[in-house]
Amino acid sequence: MTLDVSGTLSGNVQVPPSKSVAHRMLICAALADEPCSIACRSVNRDMEATAACLNALGAYITYTDGRFNVTPIRNINKCKLLDCGESGSTLRFLLPVAAALGADAIFTGQGRLPERPLSPLYEEMTAHGIRMSKNGRMPLSCQGILPAGNYTIDGGVSSQFISGLLMALPLTGADSTITVTGKLESASYIELTINALKQFGIEIQKNANGYSIPGEQRYSIPSAMIAVEGDWSAAAFWLVAGAAGSKSITCTGIDYESSAQGDRRIVDVLRSMGANIITGKNNITAIPSGLTAGTFDCADIPDLVPIMAVAAAKAQGTTIFNNIKRLRIKESDRIQSILELLSGTGICSYATENSLTVTGGPAHGMQYDPNGDHRMAMAATILASVKNVIITIKDSECTAKSYPAFFDDFNALGGHAGQNGQ
């Protein structure tokens, strides 16, 4: 669907649940000792992919009335097709989990997922006896039982490889270690994994070189109610809309002080650019501010770069984003997609292999193809709002990957997203 987007935004918006947290909770619940429910106000395509894959492995997961109801895996379904959709998290988490369960599964996916790297997880699993399709190509067959042992992973490719092993290795019944080489990027996502594991009775020990996973552990359901917290990655779009726009926006369902999500750093980034951000209990407000340029290390917050680039387009001066090379292997080549968006609207920008430079200035409307990338479609929408222009977005439904109600919320805040000028 092609939409024309424009309009000034203001008001309150409840952000959707975090898909990063939901993936981890669903997997832990499917491996637990008893059925449980997970409160989750809404779902998206990536969450649905993880639930469907867990069902294929032998769990029984349904979603009704704002809750996932999870009956854990008891009898492993072998040789099942696990369709991961376009979800990199689903594939990278469940590949080692399925192997630890001895599921002999076949993985498939759509969009750019078959092109996204599986090294070094692929090589490390095969080195421990798992048989997989050559070069990790899809459909990807995975046979054998993942053993306990010592695993080594380069921390600079994807933290999801480490998270997948952290969830899988407790199933082996014996002590294991993960040694992380190189610079660990997106470390906050590993903390999310460790937090979820702890909720479900699994202890992970951090050490100087990585992680130790004690043997003889079992997944167990928490005694307290389980709920998926609000998504800071989604909130970032509205916070930039408020700080870079002309009216305040309040996001509810998120808490800056208690969240372990790395993307809560959008608050720190915007504040360093001069934004007035007010944090409260379970809410946060962005007040229109005169933004100024800055220089940011994005190694741990790659998903924020598209919307941070929008803030930079509105800021006075030239902003530099460093350590962004992993953006080239997301749902699109995000560095190229950002350049297409900014240059297409008249914003001066250029990139190297590992950096992006954006100079704030006037903008005009354009027709934009987000290349099937949900975050780029949302970034283009917010750019149209804060720059007071009309941007025509192709394939707007790609936002359903992480935020199906994005355009409904955009319109509820006073924006206009309609077909053919309607």
C-alpha cells in the first residue's frame, strides 16, 4: 500500500510491547516446566513467527485477549519446517535451541533473511557436531543434538548468536562456556536475554571473557505475573517527533529507570542534542526543542540510527554517527536506505563504510521506497511530520513487522496517512 504522510503531531501514545522482550519470553516459556501466560498488549509479525516456530517444535501457543498462553514443549516434533518470516531474532535464537532439543528442524525465511549472515554461529555449531546445509543456505536443515561445551563467538557480528546459545545451552544438562572475542556490540540485548533467563530460573555467570552456563538447570515459570514491557525502539520515533516537531508528545507504557532495553538511550541522545525530555513513572514526554548536532557511537544502538538521522536532519549543524557498518545487513541496507531518504528530501548526507554524516537543513517532499524495511518506513513518516512536507511511502505495510498500528497511532496524534491524497 502506498501512503501520503504529513501533519503535525501532538498528544499521548501508548507504545507497543517490545518484540525483543517478547521473543525471549516466548522461548523461555516454551522450555519451562508448566504452562503460563504472558501479558502482551499487541502482536507483530516477528512475534507471530517465533510463536509459530515454537508451535512447530511441539509447544502450544495461542494469543487471546492481550495474552500469549503457552503450553511448553513436552514431545519434540522432529523434521518440522520452521518458517521464521523475516525475523532474524527468530532464526538466530531458535537455531541453537532446536539443535539442543534434537529437533532435526528445517528453517526457512523471507525477504532479506536468507541473505543475512549466520557466521560465526554456523561454524561454531558445526564444530560441535551439528550438521547443517552448506554455507547456511535456506532452506536450512539442522540435524544432531547440540552438546554442552566451550563455544567461541565473535561479538562484533550479532549479539543474537550469543543470546541463542545462552538460551540453548542450559538444555544440555552440563556446564558450558561462551567465550566472546573481539568487541561485543549490542551488549544490552544480551542483558535482555540474561534477564529473561533469570525470570525463568536460569542463572548465567558473566566472566572476563564471556559467559558461564552452569549445568543441571531447568526452566521454570516465574511466580509473578509475566508481562512484555513497552518497546523503546518504537517509542524513539514518537520522541523524535516531539523533540524535533512543534508540539509535545507523551509516550506511555515505558519506564526509563527500570528498562534494560538498550534503545532507551534515545533519551540520552536527544538530551545531548538539546532536547527537553521529561521522564516519569511509566511515561516519557518529548518537548519541542532547538536541536543541535552531535557525534554518536552507535555500536550498541544500531536500530536507533534511522530515527536519529531524522533528528539530525532537523538539528543545527552536522551530526556524525559512527560504528554503523552492521546496518548494511538489516532488513535493507539501512545506510543506503537512509541516504536515499535524506538526499531525496534535500538533506545533505553521506556515508563511509562505518559512519554516516548528516547536516540539518530545509527539506522537500518525495516519493520513497523503504525497501521493505519497517524502520525506514517509520523514519520517513516522522521526517515528513517534523519537516512539514508530504512524503509518499511505498509498501507502507512493512511496518507490521514490528509495529502494525504505527499509522493508526500516527493519525491519532494528528498526522495524516492516506492513499492518493485522501
